[in-house]
Amino acid sequence: MKIPVPENLGLINLPPKVELAIFLIKSELKNAKFINDLNDKEIDTHAGYLDFSGLILAMMGFGNDLTDEFMEWYFACQTRLLENVNPENDKELLEQAFNFYLDLLAKKRQSEVN
């Protein structure tokens, strides 16, 4: 499976595992945006949220001992990236998914250093 990489980043041939992680992040972001928009209209969405965080984090090499603080950061970062995203604009959504992937990599490296 090949997903297009944001053109302005100049990256070529991402490993399949990275592409899959970005694809899952993009899917989760799109779903989260939809759910957030429904919540803003006071529609009950408890059963409709797709949470791929466990799979995404496992694929990226995070351990099973993630703290509540880390998960709060994860969802806050997700919310921040979604603030100005049009879920129908695939390129914009993919760019935000890539940005989120980079944020997660930075967080992982930060935790390995500490």
C-alpha cells in the first residue's frame, strides 16, 4: 500500500510500517474530527469513536506502560492538529497525520533520553 507523502516535505519511499502508521493516524484523525463536530452539535457519539492509539503506538515501538499523562498529551496533540482541518481535504489531513507521526517520534525519543 502506498500513500502519497506531502509534496513539500521531499521524502521518498517511506518504509511500509511508517506508511501504515501514518495511514492509521490519518484515519483516526478523520474519525476524531467527525466525532468532535458531532459532539459540538450535542449528538451522542460514545459508540462511534475509533481508537487506533494502541495499535499506532505499538507499531511505533512505545511500550505497554504508557501513563495517563502521556495519553492526555496524545489526545491533546490530536485535538490541536484537528482545529483547522477540513476532513474532506485529504492532502491537508495527510499533512496533519504526518505532523502527528513526527510529534510522536519526538516524544518517543525524548522519553528514551530521560
